[in-house]
Amino acid sequence: MKAARVEVGGKPVGTPANDRSGSRGVNAPVLLSVRNIVKRYGSAVAVDDICLDVREGELLTMLGPSGSGKTTLLMMLAGFVAPTQGEMLFEGANVAPLPPEKRNFGMVFQGYALFPHLSVFDNVAFPLRIRRQPKEVVREKVLSVLKLVHMEAYAERMPKALSGGQQQRVALARAIVFDPKVLLLDEPLGALDRQLRASLQDELKALHRRLGTTFVCVTHDQEEAMSMSDRVVVMREGRIVQIGEPAAIYSRPQTRFVANFLGESNILHAPVVGSEGGKTVIRIAGCRVPVGGATNAAGEACLSIRPEHVAIEYTAPNGGTDDIALEGHVRDVTFVGADYRVHIETEAGPIIARCRTSEQARIPAPGDQVWARCRASAVWRVISD
Amino acid sequence: MNDQPRFAALVAPMLILLGLVYLVPLFGVLLISVTEPQPGLGNYANVLQSPAIGRVALTTARICGITTILSVVIGYVLAYAYVSASAGMRRMMMLFILVPLWTSVLIRTFAWLMILGDNGPVNGVVQSMGFDRLAMMHNELGVVIGMTHYLVPYAMLTILAGMAGIDERLTMASRGLGAGPVMTFLKVYFPLTLPGVFAGTVLVLVLALGFYVTPIILGGGRVVMMGEYISTQILLISRWGIGSVLATLLMLVVLLTIAAAARAVDLRRIFTV
Ligand SMILES: Nc1ncnc2c1ncn2[C@@H]1O[C@H](COP(=O)(O)OP(=O)(O)OP(=O)(O)O)[C@@H](O)[C@H]1O
Ligand SMILES: [Mg+2]
């Protein structure tokens, strides 16, 4: 067990030789295609006209607040919930009418759903035995997949005698042992404590890289989504609000909701005074600043600035350049380890700055007069929703 | 586990009461079995050698066996139907299960007498279809029907308690892993209901062994089970010795059944989960 952990921590399980992640990315073919899927419960709409293409080999995460329809969408992919409307194409064929057992997708349930009357070995062997694989094949595959999730020492245990993290590994092993083309995971790390989550996130990612299987994962934890996924689907009230790579969504959120849901964001409002080169020009703190992002209407622009892009100056910056400086005073300072979170009351509204503890010559104190400075390129216009 | 002494204190008054009203008379019966008419184990020797008592024991075992199997199978089907039904349907089903349970066994047995009798509705239908009358009364068939009807709710409720605790995600997981509905039932659902089935079997068997009213009425004197035989010995022909030996032996069989059951599965698990 110890040696296995070191291996995981030390270097990724998938070595470059068997790392098939090269085939992933924007150009990989579409494996699973969701077309205009709707799910209604009575008059309530759980999933509202969703279209989504899952590409072969990617790790896609559906992220959204509670009740946004993530589980419902995943259950429709798995075949446990019948869509009210719409199609689901898997390798080009409509799978919407197929029962779950005919779809051949692996599935990890919230709470793991290990069979309590079967040992770890028999749990993992279950899908193989159902497929009537010969005994030796079952044994060999089960042991090798248990090894992959570092559970080979627990083969004879009953699920009740395992910790949450160990159960999660067994559930994972059971879902991948029959080489499904798609693995569906509903809050796979939801029930675990923070530290375990972090290490299992890495393991899950390494496993995904090594297997090359397509993973579709549901979570409401934005950190988890960002650290694991190739692409993130942000959902809200049954609809998709944005799809993209984690870094792209983080740095270029389309809406105010996304800016706030993925990480922390300062939202400011400023009048639009024109446009130039596809960018909106706004007026803020007396300067005309061109900003990227949404370009829709004139009038008032809604702007997002990430706290880590805000620096604190104690003297008025000498104008020019394309920096924005907002004068204000410090209201509150919170020490959060690597960073200070500084609440600043500025002329344009309250702003939070995140400053690296190690880079501060002087620690701001409440009442200090400061200038919150950020580059114009760090200001991003979002749709106010 | 640490709470056990405190739980013991809570049940102590109950145990004392049981001891007074139950164990003391039982001990009396045991005493009679070795003292009437003379002291010694003569009664036991007589009982074990008597062919008449052997026949009664065999009848009892046969009827109890058949009744238990029927009750558990029917109870299982009903419990499964219940957990699969909608909420409204469930209320209806529970009503139909509980009302007979609240009705006196005497009334229910007489009702069966009407239904199964030579001029009852069942035979009416049979005859109108051109068949001969069926003999469903004053024979083992009638007794089995009456007893099964009485015992099915016990089997069903015990099995249901187990079924209701099964996480539906387990059956979903099974489907998701490739098992169809039948395989899911056989490999996942049924094994998980086994503790409940076992508990139900023990309960029904133990209850069946002590049946008295139903065999008397529906058996009409031709199907004599142990309960009736004991009562005849004591109340009609005053052979207290033989009667109490049989009562003791019946009690022993019940205790052995429960003990065997306890060995086979962890009873505490069945009754606490
Ligand atoms: N069986 C059902 N009957 C009625 N409404 C349902 C049912 N299942 C889900 N819903 C509704 O559909 C909406 C989406 O639910 P869903 O479980 O998909 O949310 P979620 O995004 O998974 O949330 P969470 O993060 O809390 O798990 C919710 O408003 C929920 O109340
Ligand atoms: Mg959910």
C-alpha cells in the first residue's frame, strides 16, 4: 500500500509510452452526442433542452449548483432516467431507448453502491461474470484492476469493512473492469474528506490518462472540476451556460454566474462609452479602457476581475500605461496561508485583492489608503444574468 | 456495544414478568411430565413408542412444512409487489394485509369453512363448470389453506422489513454493470432479502407448530395436529403426564428450530437491521 502511494505521488501512473491522452483534445471524434435532451417531472423542468458532444477519451465534468440537473443528465446518459424529449447518440447510434445494461457504460454511483453481500473480489468480478467470462480471465482481470486502484490487498474483505476512500476505489475498479467505452461518475469524491479528495483526484486523473477511457463526471465542487477535467460543462437550472477547458472558462467566463461559480470574482459595473477593435470601451476611474469579453449591449457593462490580478499600491500610480488604478481604503484583511485577502472599498465599489504573502513588503491594515491596481487585460466583460 | 448493560437494565422488568408468568408454569409442566401418574421417565418412553403419537407428529410436521413454504413464498411475492407498487397502491395493500391480521382467528377459520364447504362458493364454481365437488374441508388441504391464510401476513411483514432496507442504487448499479432485470434479481436483490426470508421462515414455522383452532375446525377431527392432541390428552381424558410430555417436546422442537436458525445466520443482525 505504501509503495503504491509513493508511485502515484512520485510520478503519474501512466507513463508516456502508454499514455493515450495524445488522441484527446479538440480534434478527437465525438463519442457520445446529446441532442436537445429535455427531462420534465410534471411541470418542473430538470433538464432543459441540452445539447452536448462528449469527445472520445476526454474527461468531461458537469459542474453546477445543487438542483441544476447534473445527476438527471447523467442518469439519462446511463439509461436510468428516460428523457422526455431528445436523442442520445453513441458512436452514431441512438441509445435513448436502450436499458442501462445494454449500453455498456461503466458507472460509479454517489455513495458507491457496492454489493454488501459480496466481497471486494466478487464485487469487481460481477460485471465479468454477468458477461460469462471464463474463470481464469475473471480472476486475472479482477486482480489486475484491483492492483490499478491499489486495493489488491483487500480482495477478500467485505465492503462494510472498508473506509470510504477504499470503497470508492473498489467502485471505480468495478466500473472499469469490463473495459467500458464510457465511464460515468456521479460525485465520485463527494463523500470523502478534503485531503483524501485531493489525493484521489490525482489518482482518478492518472487512471483516466492510463486507460484512455472517456470519463463523464458530475460534481458541484468547482476546484475538483477544474483540477481534473479536460473540459468543464457549467450548468444552471437545467441548462448549459458554458463549456470549455477549465483555464479558458476561468479566464474568460461568459456570464456573471460563471465568473462567480468558478473561483472568486470581483464584479464591477461601468458605463460603456464605445467600442474599438471588437472590444468594448468602458469608462472607469476616469479612464477609457478597452476590455475583452461580451460585446452585447451598450449602457452599463458588467465586469469581472479575479482577486489575484489586483495588486495593492500605497502611492498613487503615475498615470499612463494600460493599468487601472482605483483609489480606496482597506476595510478588512484576512490571512489565508499563502495569501492575504484584502477587502478594499474603492470609488468603483468593493474589491477583493488576493496578494501573495511572500511578495508583500508591507502588510495592509484596515483603514490604509491604497490604490487597487490591475491591468486592463485582466478586466473581462461578462453578461449580467 | 458499550450500551449493552444499560439495555439489559431496561429490559429487566420484562424479563422478571416473563419469568413469573411464563417460566414458572412451564417448569410446572416439566414437573408434571416426570411425576404423573408415577415419578420417572415412563411418560417419555410411552410417548416415543406410541404409533398414534408418531402419526400425529408426522401430520404436524408435514402440515407445518407445507404451510411454512407456502406462506413464505406467497409472503415474498406480496412483499415484492408491495415495494414495487405506487404509494396509493401500497396503502391499499397494507390494509388488505392488516385487516385479516386484526380479525380473530376463530372468525377467519369459520369463514374458510363457509368458503371451502361442500356448498360453498368454490364448489359452486367447480360444479357449475361440470366437475365433481372438491373435498377441501375436514382434510389436510383445508387445514393448510386456513393456516397459510393466517400466516402469510407474518411472513410478508418480516420479509418486507428486509426489502424496504435495500438501497435502490444497488439494483441500479447491477443494471449499469450489465445485468438484466432477471439477473439483477437473482444475483443482487434476492441474496439481499435472504436474511428476511430466513427470519420469516423461522417465525412462521414456530407459529405453525403451535396451531390449535384452525386444525380443529377445518380438520374436523380427521386431521389431528399436536396442539389438538395435547389438549385432548389433558382436557378430555385427563392424561396429564402424556400431555405435558408432548407439550415439553413441542417446546423443545421450537427452541431447537430457533437455536438452529441462530447458528445458521446472525439473528441479531436480522432483528436489528
Ligand atoms: N424523481 C424526481 N421527481 C421530481 N423532481 C426531480 C426528480 N429528480 C430530480 N428532480 C428535480 O430536478 C432538478 C434537478 O435535479 P438533479 O438531481 O439533477 O440536480 P443535481 O444537479 O444533481 O443537484 P445536486 O448537486 O444537489 O445533486 C431538481 O430541481 C430536482 O428537484
Ligand atoms: Mg446530484
